[in-house]
Amino acid sequence: MCPEAMSTATKLAIENLWEEVRELSLGSTTYQIDHLTSPPTPLQFLRDYISPNKPCLISNSVNHWPALSRWSSTHYLKKTLSSSTVSVHLTPNGRADSLTPHRDNSSSLVFASAHVEKMPFPVALEMVSQSDTCSGKGSNCVAYLQEQNDCFRNEYFDLSQDCDDHIPWASEALGCLPEAVNLWIGNEFSVTSFHKDHYENLYAVISGEKHFVLLPPTDVHRMYIREYPSAQYHYSRDTGDFKLELKEPKRYVPWCSVDPYPSFEEKGRDMSRFPLYYKGPKPFEVTVKAGQVLYLPSMWFHHVSQRPDSRGLTVAVNYWYDMRFDIKYAYFNFLQSIKYSSRSDSPSHQQETLEQQEDDLDVISSVQNGAALEQLNDGEEEQFINRLPHPCDI
Amino acid sequence: MCPEAMSTATKLAIENLWEEVRELSLGSTTYQIDHLTSPPTPLQFLRDYISPNKPCLISNSVNHWPALSRWSSTHYLKKTLSSSTVSVHLTPNGRADSLTPHRDNSSSLVFASAHVEKMPFPVALEMVSQSDTCSGKGSNCVAYLQEQNDCFRNEYFDLSQDCDDHIPWASEALGCLPEAVNLWIGNEFSVTSFHKDHYENLYAVISGEKHFVLLPPTDVHRMYIREYPSAQYHYSRDTGDFKLELKEPKRYVPWCSVDPYPSFEEKGRDMSRFPLYYKGPKPFEVTVKAGQVLYLPSMWFHHVSQRPDSRGLTVAVNYWYDMRFDIKYAYFNFLQSIKYSSRSDSPSHQQETLEQQEDDLDVISSVQNGAALEQLNDGEEEQFINRLPHPCDI
């Protein structure tokens, strides 16, 4: 078999995988996920969703949480957390942990982390409410209360009695308690770019709603994961300005290149740069409303946007459970290590920055060291490298 | 990247997968499987074994079955089944559904099915007892009572009250009852060659013991699955001779080429023909004794040999449960469709029959039709083609 034909066969095999996982398991006629109107039994949840790595939306599972009524009062939140200091993520545009043009070279993208500051909760919440990306109107600063380090049981401890400590049917199914529980308070300006987490995720919306765009791990090549230089916003209270600085020493973060909601101007360029995203099956989409829980399986790529409640806030709590690093994970690493040669797909773009970055990075070479290229959990880019699979005990 | 380097990277990725699934999940320091000394709960079984596609041996799970004591009496078996007609599989060497040289061309292997005859159970059991492969001693005919079509609930119905209808913790975990329950009565002459089944398998030994050599589905390239012409033994009672005839019209069965127990003469040749089998990780091995149950996960390659009880019989019952055709199955099909180019590994063997067969068969081409090459369940080679994944309901 000639090398060209082999390459074509591998491409077809990868594209066939995208279709087959949908036909067999996820559903190929709709882009919606299963919606359960009552919580599943642990066995059902394990058999029908965790084991096949399949997302679902669950209603009527957290109706008893006091948070659902109490947290609609901003006064209650401020009073309960009056003496708490919390971490606020600040960006000029609501896009923390996302790809942004670097000021020195607008055609070169960097992975931009938020400016993080600790402040009293009442002040922090005020900053979220005053967030605005339109500098004409004033602040040009978007605040997002989130810290994916188990913050709900630490910084927000005084609120934690308003939700269950864990999701009982999920804990029983997974055989362990959550590794981390995180609180998210933001508004429509904050968007989380495509990424995946090495956790089983139970995501409960308390107020407002969250919209998820989802792709299964089989579709990894469609995300165009590339390494980007790591940068961080620095915010000056005096000037109200952000500066985006490359981290020193220079280091790279592997991140998804695709934005599912490009601007009108970007879309044409993106369609030719990311043909696998645009020509493959449509992503799954789900809107999680207040009182609903999303099961977001480990290793699924997800992009999250939000719509606020009448106060202008979106509030959610998510439970991260340890995933099992089993045959599915080994298969994923194998798939990811197979290079889908995009060069021959879009020869006209060989000169683009993205393609040049591909030249610099030999994705396959990492396999030769026995370690597949890892994409990192958001907010965990430094720690994750050292995270080893570990057993999950209740 | 040059085509040669790409091919090397793919090979390394496949070899890395073999190692990684062992390091993460199956165990890499021992070639034994988990041994549970009591039956697992349905949740444990689903979480720790079915979901990660990991085998285990379970003791003290079927101690209450009357079969364990009753079936040690040959008199009881003959009396209970005195009026039953059963299917007997006859071969000259105990190797049904296995690769055998064809009489017209000893260097060309065919897939040989047994001669199957129906006869009264007492006569059939007598044939098993008199089985012998040494023609000098007499019969040169090995009989094996087995028919993988739910025979325990049909031909052997009168024995079926001696075992449970199903394995309760497995049925609850899988959410369904067995699709088929099969009885196996044979002796040390009968060997089942490497193959895989599209079922979750609970395999209970009643008398004697069975020895399994196991490879996970990730190791599919190490099995050298090739298509072989289908042939069938025809036995003449008059002459006591077997004739092996190619089936008409000619058709091919994909089957594993590797024999884990080659003769001394064959071993050197096999090591150079099947380098991936010999250079990869050692297979898992387990001996299942009377009263024990093996969980043999779907899609695992298994080779089975047996040691008889004091009467000269090995008796077992296995429960086939529908497997879920989910992301693991899609990943498997993807993996199998990636051609591991063995040509460059062993250029000196390009002229061998096996390699010539590879030239004839473009394994990759089947992917282009959206259908990965399937290996068949034993005894199901004709039916399986039409077996579609279907939901599993209790």
C-alpha cells in the first residue's frame, strides 16, 4: 500500500469513529443529549452514562437544595459571606483560559489566564454585577467568581450547607465522594473556551442558565489541540487597564484552537483552518437551567456560555469526581497520538501561523517517550502534569 | 514527516497502548487476573470489571448449585438426559473452529469446523469418554458436547434446574437476562483456539478445570487476524475417517492466526511470523476450577484448554449476556482498522503463505465502506454478519 493511500485510510478510520460512536451510543439523528426527569439509580447511571461515557441532563434531582431559593436573594449571599475572602478572576473580555492575540503580534495567539485577586465577597459580587466589556460604557473589566480548587468547601464554606455535600446517586455509582466542589458566579460576559477535564463532572445550575457545546473524546482531532505560549492578564486598579504578559520562563499550554462561536469575520477563516470541526458531525448542545444537573463525562470537550437571571447573575456548583483511568482512557491516548495529517487537506494554509506552530511541534514525538500529549484541566495547567491516576475510595 | 517515520510512530502508538492499558487498569506486574473470594455487588461488578472491560475470577458464587454435586455422577447425567438428543462436535484432533492445514496443500491453512451430529445423550457422552487422538490406540476421534445456541435451555433442558437461570449480580449489573446459556462437556483433547465473542461472558466450571489464555481487545494486532477459507470435517462412521472439505460456495472466516501452545517445531517459525504476539506483553492466564466463575469481558481474545475430572470429563456452563456497543466498541473498531504494517518488521517472510494472504486482503479497505473487519463468535460465523447491536432489557 502506498503511503498516500495509508494516510487516506487512517483519515477515513478517524472520521468513521466520529460517526460510529454516535450511531452506536450517543445518537446520530439529534444533537441533544438524554434528559432524565428524575434522578437515575446508581446502577442506571453507571450502566447507561458513566460506563459508555455519555452525557445526560437530570431534572428534579436537587429540588430540595435550599440554595435554589436562598441564593436568589443577593442580600442573603452578601450577608452569609460577609466576612469571606474569595478569588475573583478578572479579564477585559470575559475570556479567561482562552486563546487571545498577543499585543506584540496580533496574528500570534497566546493562552491567556485571568488576573486573580482576593477580596471580600461583597466587593467581589459587586464587581461581577458591574462587569462590562464595552469600554465606552465604563469599566471594560469582567469579573468571574470561580476557583477550581474545591472553592465551594473553602472560600465559600459558609454557603456550603445550602447544597448537598455530594450527589448521592453519582457518589454511589462512582464509589467515591467528590474530589472537588466548585462554585461559579458570573454573567453573560464570561465564556469558557473548549477544553476537557480529567474528572467525571456533575454540574448543577442554581440561578440563570448555562449553555454547553459538547464533543466526545473520539473527536479530539476536530479540536486542533496545539501548544500555545502561556500568558497572564495583569490588571491595574489605578488605570483600569489590563496588560497581557507572557509568562516567564516561557512555557506552552496545549489548548483547543476551535471557537464554536466565531465572529462573522472569523468564520470563513476558521472553516478553512479547522475543516475537521466544520465538516464533521455537529456538536451536541444542551442548556442547563436552574435546578437541573448536567452529567458531563470525563474527557468530553466542552464550551460553556451563560445567560444570567433577572439580577444579572449565573450561579452554579459543580462536583468533580475522580475518573477511572481505564481502557477508554488508554484508547483515547492512542487515538490522540495518531496524527491526522491536515497538511494535505488545506495546502493553501501552510503559511499560516497555526500551521507553522504545527511544524514546530511534533505531536507524535511525545508518544515515543511513552507519554501521550495531555490537554490540561482548566486552571490546572501547572499542577496537572504531576497528577497521577489514583484509586477512588469512598 | 516522512511516511516511514509516520509508520514508526503509529507502531509505537499501538505498542504503547498495549502497555498503557495494563499499567492503568489491568495490571502490569503480574499476568494474573483479580480473584474475588465472594460474589461482587452489582455496582462493584459493573464499576470495577464490566465498565473497564477487565476480567476477574469469582469463587463462592455458585456453591448452592445442585449441579456441583449431582453432575459428578455420570449415572445421574445419563438418567436425567436419557431421552434427550444432543449435538456432538466431532474432530480428529479436538480442534474445532481452528486453523488446520488443508489436505491438498499442507502449507495453506483453512478454518476447520467440526462434524456435527445429533444423537441420544448417553451415546454422545460415551463418545466423549472414548475420545482419543492417538490412532494407534483406536478411535482417532474427539467428541465435544457443545452447541453455542443456548443449548443448556434447549437440548439440555432436563439438566437446567441444577443451575441458576442466570447469574443474579451479573444480570442486575448488566440490566438484562442472559441471551444464551451453553453447556460444555469435553475432555483434555478439546482445545478452543484464540477468538473473541461479542458478549459479556460468565463462565462457570462444574467439574474438572479450564485454563484460559487472555489478551485484551487493545492487543488485536498481536492476534494476526486473517481471513481463512472455511472448511468442514465430514466423519464417516463406517471407516472412522474424517475428510476436511472446503465449503461451497467458497467463503472466508476472519480468525486469529496465533496458537499460544505451538509444538517445538512450530515455535521458531511462529516467533518470526507473529513477532507482535511474542514481543508484546505476556498474556493473562487463569485456571478456573470447579465451583468458580470467570468473568470474560466482551471482545477479549481467549484460548481455552481443559483438564478433566477423575472420570475424564470437563463440564462447564456459560452465560452470554448482550454487550453494550458503546464508545469502547467504536474505539476497538478504529484500532483494528489501523493497519500495523508487518512487512517492514519481517521482510524475510514476504514470501510466506500468510504474507501472501495479507497481500490479497486489504484489511484497511473495509473501513472505507464504513464497516470494520469483524471477527466472528465461534460457531456463529454465518449468523453473526446479520447481528445488529440491540438494546438489552431485563
